[in-house]
Amino acid sequence: MAAFYVEHEYWFAAFQLVMAMLGMGATLTARDYRDVVSEPGPVNLGVVVQLVLVPLATFAFLRVLDVNGGVAIGIAPIAAIPGGTTSNIFTFFCTR
């Protein structure tokens, strides 16, 4: 079974990504889209926090604690890649 998974790992990952995106999108309504168009500020704030402030805070964290080498290389991409859960939380709090 493990060999089958390794052989077809790309398709398993693609399927999981599509299912996760459908799951998140299934809860959206037409009103949600109207709200974003009429008041884009909260969504823009969530994007700025996720794409600018989180990587900057991570950079500061790595500098202040003098983290070097592989640990820094591992932490930096994680902070730079927007997380679905984190961005959803920021957007939820900004729109409520």
C-alpha cells in the first residue's frame, strides 16, 4: 500500500487540496460575496496581516532569538505561506 501511495502521491495531494477548498467554499453564500464587495476593508486587513505582518514578526522572532541554520530555514517558509485557518480567523474577526 505504501508503494502505491508514493507512486501516486501527487494525485492524492491534489485530491486532498480540492476537497479542502470545496469544503471551505461550500459554506459561502451570495451575501458573503456582497459583503466583501461592499466592505473590502476587513478582507484587505486580513490579507495584509497574513502576508506582511506575520512574516515580519517571524523575521523579528528569528533575529531576536538568534535562530540560525535549518531551524530558521524551516520556520521562515511556514510563516510566509498563508495558512487557510489563520486567514479565515482574521477575516472572521474583522467582519463580525
